Amino acid sequence: MNVTSYLFGEFNNGYAQYPDDYTVGKFNNFYTNSKSATQIAIHREGNLMYYGYIRKLEQERYIGFCIVINGLMLTKLEGLFSLFENTISSLVTNGQLIHFNEQGSIITNVDRLYMNREEIDLLTQSFRAGFHQLKNFAKPLPAVSYSVSKDSVKNFSIEDDMEEIIKSSHTYGFTYIYKSKDFNTAQHNSYKGVLSRLNNEKIELAKRYDKLKIEHEETVRQKKQFRFVAILFLIVLGCGVGLFFLNDNLNSTKSALQKANKNIIEQKDSLSSKDIKIANLEYKTQAFEVRYQKSEKNLEDLKNLIEVRQSFLITSTSFNYITGYLSFDYFGFKNDSAKIQLRAYGDDGYLYSNTTDIDIYIGNNTNEIYLSRNLNNQKWYSFEILKDNIILGGDRH
């Protein structure tokens, strides 16, 4: 399948795309007709099919992808959303072109695309590899319907009838599929939740710090004022003693002086307590930052450990007794190939087995392996999927 890929969007210094060619008008049209946070835009131009994706970001920015194929059309569009959403999740968690801010919102950190050429080349290669997974759902384009304008537009929601959407994709000039919720992957939501929680903790600590700082400054001001009053009081008291030589006034002055000294000591103790609180707060802030950095490293180490041991993880299985195929869902940690063995045991101990090679792709995917159509659907069988004699998953069907 002949595939051309594009990256485009509104970045820090305005609109940019790669590669930069005549398609700029089409991609601007994609964004002009965008109505939700994420949507797929399909455009037919003669024998070419454009499958685009728009993801709106913060501050009137957006990022888009587009795949162009010649002479073919896709008959299953659900996988497009998964492909594009997994790409967004990978970019934002790795900080390539887009990243999370402290509030957990997606923003861009790119000024010009030509300054990030190596990242873009790797991205487009990975993107095309993911798109090739959909080649089994491609068929030749029907003839152009000249009864419909090449600039005609048809809008759909992801919940609408998919057959009608597919028909529209090759009949109308532009077809838009809007998706207003559930467009973030589990990994994306996990990172966003952690950042949002840490940001809330940081804001709360900053508020507490400001409050203690104000109390500290007020205590210092009161301490200076009290010293001035104490000195003035001593001067007046000394003048009274010198003028009247009254013993009672002298005793009263001593008592007042002792009380003043006591108050000064209490103010010093209060000031020291505030200083300790501020120091403890700064220590806690540093501890939170260390914990956050350690959590990020532990998450990355765990991901690397899983990738070293296995390239994918099976999440669910199902068996079709009519076709004899076992379907399974998996999450791929990297693009790879593997030799997989499928085994099934009946209550009578009879074993069915088959071994085949499969391709592994990054993200959530589905595959199937043929076993046998001789299994009795009135009985239970235990299914096992193995790689290198290690059971990766299975179930009873």
C-alpha cells in the first residue's frame, strides 16, 4: 500500500507542516471544520484518499496528522482513532513536539518543525508502520460520483452508523467524524492524573508558605516596634527616677522591665517557631519533588523491564467454534515479530495445537490464530498462548 504521511498544526510561531507542499489548503480546511477536541477528517480527490486527524491543544494551538493513499480506501475506520490517539499519547508522554504542563493540559513546545527534523522522521516512520496494520481493511476505490460536488461536506459522530460513514468517505469531498469524549489512552490519563495531583499539592504548599511568610514578616515588624517602645519606656522611666528618686516608682519600673523582657523572649520564641515551620515546609516541598522524580524513574524502569522480558501483553481472548479462530487483544510495548504457539485442552485431555508467526505493534491491538474447526461447542476447552514455552495468556471457552 503506497502511503504518504504528513504532520501539521498551529505551533508557537504559527502554522507549519512537514513536508511543506500544496496540501496546506486541505489541512487548513480540516481545522476550519473541526468542532470538537478530536476528530477525523477524510477527503477524496480523484484517486487519492486523505485520512487526517485534528487534536486541539491549549491556547488555540493544535496538532494534526494525515495519511494519503492512492487508489484504495479503508473499509474499517475504528482503528484510525486508536492509531492517532496512541500517537498523541506517545508524543505527550515522551515530550516530543507536545507535552503536559503543570496542570496536566497538553501544550506545544515547538517553534518551527524544521528544527525538529529527526523527531519528525522517526514519528512519520512509526506512524506509517502503524497505518500498515489497517491494510487488511483496504479495498479499491469505486468510481468518482460526479453527481456530488468535490467540495461537499458530510458530518458524523463516532456513534453514527459506520457503513454510512464509509460510504460518505468515498462519495463526498469531505467527511468529518467527531469524537468529544474517551479520546485519551489509559497511559495518557495516568500521566495527566499524576501531574494534576502534584500541581494541586504544589499550589496548596505555596499557599501555606505565603501564609507563614506573612505571619513571619508581621512578627518581625511587631518585634521591631516593641523594641522601640521598650527603649522609649526606659528613657521616660529613667527621667522619672532621676527627678523624683521615688523607691516605689523604681520598683514599678523594674517590674515593667521584667515584663517587657519576658514579652521579648516570648516574641523571639514565636519567631523561632515560625522559622522552623517555614524550614519544614521547604523540606516537604523538596521531598515531594524527589518523590515525583523517583516515581517517574520507577515507571520508566518498569516499562523497560517489561519490554526486555516480553514485547507484548495479552489482555483478553475469545474463540469462534465456527471458523476455528482464536481472537486475542494485546498491548504491544514495541514493534516486533514473534513465533506464537496456541494449545487447547478438552476435558478428555485431547490436545489441539498450532504454531504461527505474528507481527507485534505498539499500543492496543487485536490478532487471531487458527486452531481447528473440530472443537465441540458443547464442551469446555482450556486455551493457552505461548511464546518461547512461556504462557502469555489464555482462558476457558
